[in-house]
Amino acid sequence: MNDRVVRAIKIDLDGEASVVHVSPETWFDGSPIDMVMFDDANDIVVDDFGLFNAVLVTATIGNLRRLPLPAYVVGADGEDTVDTTLDVADVQRAVSDITVVRGFVGGVLSR
């Protein structure tokens, strides 16, 4: 197994962004992932089965709507995952429309 770690910005279930250092080989405890383009140099990584989780929270990130949280913003160099050069404030400004679709999050129960 590769021990490579990259600098990423994690967007938690409450929509808060923070810097984390994570191994791309262990996203979401080994669950399949989906990657979508955030900008020319960064991608967003989400749990490929995130829409089926018991607790489902979605957000708009930039112009990408209804992405399941948590999500990671990582750098992209071709097909390689690298350190993001974005800062937390840039990512936090891009997060909006946080919606608890189902489950219990932070004292809010939905459906």
C-alpha cells in the first residue's frame, strides 16, 4: 500500500472547511469515490455511494450542485492527485445550500 499523503481541504457535514492531510488510497475508508472538476487545478472527491448513506447532507460547491458531504478538495495534475493550493477561505466561500436530506445532523432531523 502506498503511504503517500496529500494536503486537502475537507468540507464536513456542517459545511465547515478545514485543512487535512489524507492518503488518496483511503478516502472514505476504502469506499469507491467519484471525482469532479472544481477548477483547472483542483478536483472534489466525494463518496461514490454517499447519496445512499443513512445520513445524507448535500451542498453546492462552486457551481456543482447537490454533492454529498463530507467532500475533499484536492489538487489535480492530469490524472494524479496532488496537494491543493487553495486556502480554506476560498473553499469556504464556495460552499452554499447545505441541506440535510435525511438523518440526524447537529440536532436537525430530516425525513
